[in-house]
Amino acid sequence: MLVIPRPGVNRDSLLGSLRSVRNDVSNLRGGGGPRTAYGHLLDYLDWASGAVRMLSNQISSADLERLVLTRGYERLLSGIGYMAGSQTQVQRVVNGLVSTELDQRVAAFDEAISALEKQISRWSRLGDFIVPDSSFYIEHKDKVEQADFALLVGGRGTAIHILVPIVVVDELDRLKETRDKMVRWRAGYTLAVMDRVFRNTTSPARLRAEDFSALDTGGIPRGEITIELLFDPPGHVRLPINDDEIIDRSLAIKPLADREITLLTYDTGQSMRARQAGLRVQKLSKPIGEVPAKA
């Protein structure tokens, strides 16, 4: 289970917080001397309150519910008024419920920590991270395999990592059915490239190797270009407007990548919304041409 840092949260700080909360619940599970089942319950609820205080400003409410504020937590919290009985059977049941929840919390935090560590390693690659939206793939003068992405974002021979939210793939699929022949062809071509690149993997893949041949003539070399699909996380509900969804998925990657993410778009409205949301934007344009003649 991957937890997504809130905007502005440092990924390493979040990892440290997750480890701290995990250690606390593990120690609680391990015991610490004789205590009543009710005391065990109160210690667990106290841990949950502390975990919420530490994590609520670092991860989403949905992640907090999966890690801490679970259905098990709700059951134990709602039963606090009648779980104080001293009968042996009551003690055994309460201890069993609390122990089960503690075991599950340790496992959940272990999974979240492992997933975040893998993501930090995955997003620590060198280079500029860019998210071209659908308009780029359709309207840019160069096709995706030939485009000089480093030049577009102001780099000089830097490595480029292209991020493709799956909603962009869905948009391109729909554009294959449009009446405009050129739009239909560019959408189909781009999807064919992605299908070839990701045919045997869903991991980051190389789109174009680095090229130093330009140095022979005093030119600027081209860095490696890699490309990666961003699938919707489990349980994710897309925003109603695809442009907003693209911005949302880009913002989710920003704290994990620990760098700026640049959106490439030809759409004015998309560029305005992305800047407002805190993304770096490269708004591209094509020549307007002459004023149309009057009919």
C-alpha cells in the first residue's frame, strides 16, 4: 500500500514518521509488563490518537483510515464503555481483539514503509520529470519519438523522464475515433509507440537512448529519454474533468520525486489551472497565422 505525501511534505520526513509510528505500535504489541485487557485497549487507543496527530498533516485522510482509523479501531472505540469488565471471558475477548488489531497495524505500516522506500528509490533517477498532456501528443510539430523535450523545458542535453497518467492514454484512445484525420492519426501513432515500449513491462522504459553525436559538430548532445505509465492507485476516484485529473496525478508524484514536475500543454485553460495548483508549466503554442478573410 503506497501512501502519498500531502503537497509540500518531504518524502524522507514522512518515511521517518511512518517508521516511528510503526515502532510505537510494535512495542505496544510486544507487551511491557502485566496489564489488564482494558489497559491494553486504552494503550492502543492512545497510540492511535498519537499516530493521527503525527500523520494527519502528512498523508491523506484515506491513507490515514487505511493505516490507523480502521474499522477495527471504530469497533474498539465504540465498545470502550462495556469492555472494562473483569470477567475472565471479557478479558480474553478484549485482549484478542486488541492484539489482532495491533498485528494488523504493524503489518500495514510495514507494507506502507516498504512501498514508500521503493517509490523513493524509483523516483530518485536523474533528469527532468515532465507530463505532456494529450494536446502535446496531438499538436506538437514533432512526434513523441523525435521531440526535443530537453529543449522544450529549457535543459541542455539533460535526461528526461516522461510521465504518462493513464487518463492521458484513455483520452488518446477516444481521439482515435474523432473525425479529424490528422488528430486520429497522431493519437493512433502515439498509442502504438506506447504499446511497443510497454509491451513486456509496466515499469519505466527507455524511449530514446542518449546521443552524443552532436558533439562532433559543436552541437548539444541529447540525454536519455525514459517514459513511465502512472496507473490509478487502488480505490482512486477520478476527478470529473480530465485536465484536473492530469494535474492531480502530477501533483501526487511531485513530493515523491522531490523535484518540480513540468506540464507540457497547448491548452490555455489547462496551463492556467496547473499553475494555480502549483505545477511548473510550459505552455506551448503554434503560429496563429493571418487574420482570416471575410466571407
